[in-house]
Amino acid sequence: MKIFQKYSVAWAIAIVVAISSVAFGVLTAGSGVLPVKSGKWVYDGADILNDATETAVQEYNTGLDKDYNAYVAVATVDTLKDVDVNAYAAKLFSKWGLYGNDFLLLLDKEGKESYLYHGSNYQDFDYSAYLDGFVNPNVTAGNYDAAVTQLLPGIQSYLAQIHGTEGMDAPAETPSGDAASSGASDTSAPAASSGGASSAPAASSATNPDGQKQDHQAPETKKVNPWIYVAVIAVLVVILVVVLAALDRSRYRSWYRRYGAMQTPEVDFHPILLWHRSGSAWAHKCAKGIRPVAGSAHRSSNGGRR
């Protein structure tokens, strides 16, 4: 189409693309780590879990925190393609404020894969068995709710075996140790063999040297007022328009010195901003005080010179 060959249209498209790119960058800044509400520990970014499942996660975590000072966090995403899952899970685990006693289940909707990341207090935890036993069959079938709700009692049973049915106050059958002595969890197990699994050292131990429970909550995610984004975008647009207007002014004044005396200029002026056309009020204002070059030729209506 001829309209897309016009200089002004090309600039308009470029401006729209530039503004859109800036707006997208501002709106997505800081979105690399999924948000989570303290005490809820579930973020359904892929929208594959129902309300009952999210409630079950919250209720289970209330009991697990009370009995074992542990949480099972759940995050779903549309895709983890081309993502280093171990690094991503480690970052999410840390940013969410999870510790050595905790677990993080990642569900990939597009790839239909699952990843189970656990704290450093579970060196002997067989994550592949728990994924294959509770999660992967349901994920393959597309039943993500069952994948989550069946894993929760499985983790609860595992914690009961370690700490005893009476919870953290009872002597642990298998001491978990603290972060300093336990070191990193086994990260050499291939993730692909278990449908995607990962483990790494936690940020810190969930118990202090005296064996007492310590505060274990992640901070509330602060929501940024959307009007801040609007204000930032508006300021960027104003700055862009001011810069382009200054460029148009400089270009027009240079053009007018050379061709302003011509009845029919040999070269048309193509403004960047559409409202800066030659003959407009803006153009007359820019031309004030400028004299065209003396001796400029005047072209007659039939194309000859006079």
C-alpha cells in the first residue's frame, strides 16, 4: 500500500513501536520472579488450578508450618522453555522466603512437566519418586489439581516419617541438620529423567542452633499503583514529542532557508510529526526571522524558470 511508503507514516509507525517497547519494558520490569502472598504459597500464573486446590495448599501449609515448620509452595507457569529451571527455581525459592525445611513445586503447562525443588535439610529426599508417584501421571493427563492435591499428603507423610507424628517437638528419626552442616542437596540427578526435578541448598536453615522454630514468613508482595506506570509512560511520550519537535524545527528552518523563496519548492518538506506540515501555523512560526537564500529560483506553473 502506498500509504506505508510515505515518510511521515513510516516515522509515525516507528514512534508507536518505540513507545510500545518502552511501555512494555516498564510494565514488565521486575516480573522475572512470580509474586506470592504470605501464608498462601501458591501462584497460578498459568491459570490451571481451581479455587479448591489453592485453598487446599493454604490449609495444608497451615498444618505443616505448625507441626514441622515447613511449607509446600506451588507455582504454575505457561512455559519454562529455554529457561534454566534449576536457576529459576533457586531464585524463586529465595525470593519467596523459603528455607531448608520447605518445598517448591513448579508446573509447566506448555511442556506438561513438573519440577520439585526442596530445601537443604532433606539430603536423602527422593524427589523423583514423589514426582512419579503423585505428580507426573496427573500432569501428563492434564489434571493439575490432582497433581498438587496428591503431592501435599505425600509430603506430609514424608515429614511425619522424619520428625514423627507429633511434629517438630518430637525427636527426629532422621536428623536434618542445619544449613551449614547439611551442605547442598543432590543436584546431579538428571531433571529430565523424572519429568523435570531439581534440588539445591536452601538460603538458610529453618531451625536455629537451639532447635527452636524461627520466623518463617515471606514478606507481602507490594503492588505497584498502575497509575505510576501511566505517569511514566506519559512522561516518556512528552519527552519523545519534545525531542522530535525540536528536530522538526531545526530541519524546517534549514529547509526554509534554501527553498522558502520558491513558489513551488523543488524539494518538499517531510515532517516527523504530522502536524508540522509546510504551510501550517507551526511552519509560519518557525519561519519568522528567517530569510531565504538570495537568488533562489522561482518555478512557474508549467515547470520552466522565470
